[in-house]
Amino acid sequence: MKESSKHTQAGNLILILVAMVLGVLIGLMFASRPAPHTSQSAIQSKVGEVLGLVEEHYVDHIDADTLSERLLSVILSELDPHSTYLSARETEHNDEMQRGSFEGVGIVLHVEDDTVYVGQVLDDGPSAMSGIMPGDKIVSVDGELVSGVGMSSDSVVARLRGPSGTQVQVDIVGQGDKKQQFTIRRGRVPRHTIPYFTMLSDTIGYVRLTSFASTSHEEFCAAVAMLKSQGMRHLVFDLRDNGGGSLTAAVGIAGELLPTGSLIVYTQGAHSRRHNTYSTIGGGFTKGGVTLLVDENSASASEVVAGALQDNDRATIVGRRTFGKGLVQYEYSLDDGSSVLLTIARYYTPSGRCIQRSYADGTEEYYREYFSQLVDEAYADSMTVAILDSTPYQTVGGRTVYGGGGIAPDVPMAYRKDTAFVYYNRLNSMGLVNRVAFSYVRRHSQTLLQTYPDADAFRRGFHPDETLLRELVAAGERKGVPCDAQSLQRKRSYFLAMLKADIGLCLYGEKGFYDSYILFDDDLQRTLEMLKHKKM
């Protein structure tokens, strides 16, 4: 049966839009490939033929944008696990993460049920001097209600964000139900990739890096310079849970730790020649000792740094086997603001290792194997890491290392298996530790900030008491988690430290959190103990 003219025109539009997007992608996939033109034409012809059938005969009307994004995602997923399509919104977020900053008011939101609160006021953001306090309830933004109406946190963020120099009006209810209205001029807000650094002892410094962005190299240099001025002779560099980011930033940071002329990494692909990258003159910390902390979530750029330091015998790698991502993606922008992250090369450590795990059996099996590895290692009696690639490689000093499936640490750290943590983990996974801590901030933020003017004063002077523990236990029971008195007693100091850390985060940012957390970070404390006794 013939469709109406209107439906036929709509169908043609769908076909044209999809074909245009597919044409862009196929052009990218075959860029620089010396394949015959007829090969491209065959692919485009077959795809176009199928789309024509869908347009003419499919039972339902098709949304062009949805079909385009699905097609792109399917095509890219067939290439490798890390080539992917990003919508315009996802592209904007990805670019923001790479820039290391965003434009807005400098407030972190805390949403409970349908009520929006100020979870944290960023020190270097536009709201820092406004008088807005952690724990304040945000009632409306530019006259539009945002609390009590079921608005998502993303929607609230979208209303607070905006170009630098523009203004936004925020209605607040603070402590004592005090109503206030603030007009805030938006500005650029840094998104620090080094949330914390400190001296762990008179000579041991600590730097935690959570991602690699355009600002990371500069942040790292500043942190190292500060720690050196405080007497650092050995650096503990923490890349745990760092999923990667900018390869340029990784190369820059590795170069700060390696002697001049050291090979850091090389990249190579089917359409790109081998490119070697070396450290240059002027590294900020090329003489002192280095210990690098990694875990199963350290990936990509983190593994570039780990591989460079391990193969050059510059650092002792401590922790657990890394994720195993040895592919390099390049972002190709599309006309509608979306983009394609396309794998264009593999990277290799200085000894020649490619630490990319196999994806020959498809993306689903790729991630299934990863989770299976985690389970096996978590329950293993020994921390001896299984060798997935038996090809031996040699470090600069002649040590044998292996590739395939991530970077194996020089000093393995077992997973924590103390069953007393099960109770805490249940409470924490339900968000109850954070919720109880934030409830305390809502009631006492003004007094706390007056009593403890900065994170150092808070670390020294604030000691959570049994009242907070009782609130946490009661919150758990309301959610169906019965009190485990034995675990609570055994890990009482840990429970209190984590509550203090979350309170500190709201009031003083990342420093307020990590000052408490690092004291109970098992891997870090064991590393520090080994360093003090020179067992590494």
C-alpha cells in the first residue's frame, strides 16, 4: 500500500540524514587507506539499500536522530571496545573534562529525594565569596522552582551553568529557615585533576592524580615543586582509579620524572608510522625515589606513565594489575556537534610492550574477561599475577617484564578481605554514610566553619562522636540493613574517619576529605610502611 506524500517525504529525509552521517563515518574509517574506491562504494551502496528498504517498508515510523546514533554505535562497536560515538551533549562533557575547567557558578549539588542542596562551594569558583553555605537548600534558579518538583540534578546544573560574565539568580533557604536571594556572575571554574597532595613524612611526598587533562602537567609540576620545597626526597604518585585521558599530559608528567632523553612511549598504527616520544631537558623530579600506585582501574594514559617508569627502572610499581588499554583514540567532530572517538594507533611502552588486552572475541567478552579477572584475583590465595602474554621484554636495567593485559606491579597488593568491612560497604553503597554526614553539615555548617576556618584546623580539631554513628546505624536499619555490632566495634575508627572525611569534603573540598581518608587507605599505609623500612 502506498504511503501519503507527506510520509514519503519524511522517510526520504530520514534516509538522507542517516546516509549523510554514515558517509562521514565511513569516510573517517577509510581515511588514508589505499583501498579501491569501489570498496567504499560497495559499503555505502549496501547500507543505503538496506536503509531504503527500512524507509519504504518498515512497520513503524523511524526517528532519524535515533536511527543515526544507533547505526554509528553498532558500526564502531564492531571495530574495537574503545572506538565510540558521542552525542553532542556527551561531546561537550568530554571536551570539558579534557579542558580541566567549565563555566558556571562553582557549586557542587547534593540531591536528596526531590530537594536540591548546596553540597560544596568550590574555593576558586564564583560562589566562593557570595555567602552561600554548604547545606543550603536551593529553592529556585532564575525564578524557576528546582526543589520539590522532581527536577533532575542534570537539569538543575544546566540552569546554573552558562557563559562567563552572565548572571544567574539563586533563591536559598539556609540554616534556621533563613531565606536569601543571591545574584551570581558566572565564571570559569577549574576542574582540578590533582585533588590532593601532601607530605606523608619529613621526606616522603604524595600526589594523587584522578585523570589526565590539559591542565594536569601544570598541576603536577606545581605540586612537585611545593613538596620539594618542604623536603620531599621520595614521591608516592597515586594513579589508582585513574582511567586516563590526554596522552600529551601523560607524556609531560612522565617526562618530569625521567632523565633527559628517556623513551617514554611510541605509537604506531596501520595508517601512521612509528612515532617515538622522549623526555626533554628540565624534568622537575628526576633524581629522587618514585613509587607509583596503580590498581585494576588504572588505564590508558595511567598505563603510559606506569609503563614508562617501569621500563626505564625509574619507579617501583605497587598495587594491582592495571586495566590493559593500549589503544589511542582521536576525536573527529561531526557537523551536529556530536563526535566519533576513533582508535587510530596502538601505544607501546619503551621496551616494546603493547599492554592492550585482547578483544578478538568482541566487546562483550572483552569486559566479561576483565570482571572475571577481578573476581579471580580478589579470591586468590596468592597475588602472583597470571601472565597473559609470555613474550619477555627487557627494562633498561635488564629486568624481564611482560605485556598483554595491563601492567603487572613490581610489588603486588592483595585486595582487602576483612569481613568486618561488609557492613560498612553495605551502608556506603546505599549512600547512607554520605547522607548522614551531609545531614550533619546542614545542621552545623556555620558553626563548623567558624570553629575550623580551614581544612588543617578541621583535621586537627574535629572529632565525630557516637551520635553520628547512631544516626548511621539507624539510617541503615530504616533501609533494611540490620546493625552489625561486632563489625561496628572492630572498625569504629574507620566508620568515624569516613564520616569525618565526607563532612570535610562538603566544608573544605578534596583536602578536607583526603586528610582523613589517607590515614585508613590500606594500600597507601602499607606502601608507606615499606618505604620507612626500606623494603622497596
